[in-house]
Amino acid sequence: EEMKVTWETRKICGLPDDFPLSCTAVRIPTIRAHSESIVVETERPVDVAAARQALAQAPGVKLVDNTEQLEYPMPQTATGQYDVEVGRLRHRTVRRRSWKTPPPDSTT
């Protein structure tokens, strides 16, 4: 299942076969919907407010991102609609090196 998600994501996004992409699939019986957690690493910083605005205007996407009011994507609220609920957008607190940057030489 995890490799199917990896292959399909690369295909949909037009990414090369060697683009580093990883996922973890967990099968939990649900009646209503599928859920995914997606982490995106970018070469340049992303303004989260601008990302929210872009997602709010994207066709087929319903932005549900108000954690202060406990409003975020949930299978129960996604039931009966075709739009994809997206939310919980935030900057990651841990910084990793870019996938294009080679690892430091461990022999020096």
C-alpha cells in the first residue's frame, strides 16, 4: 500500500522516479473517508498564510484550519462531499537538509 501511494504521488506531481518520497500507510477501518498526513519540504521558505489562501481558493479543496476552535479535517465532517478537506498547516519545528544536498563527509 505504501509503495502504491509513493508511485501515484510521483505520477500525479510529475516527479522523477528518484525523487525522495516516503509514506507510512496505516489501515484503520472507517466508514466515511481516507486520511493522509503530508509533509512537504521546499527549497525556499513557504508563507503559511499564503499557502492557506491558495488552498482556500483551489477547486476541489475545502480549507478547514482553525485549531483554536478545534476545527480541522475529520472523516465525520468530510462525509457526503467530494471536496478534499485540508488543514493543520504549519511550519515544521525540525529542520532537515535538502534532498539535493549531499550528506556531510563522515570521514573528515
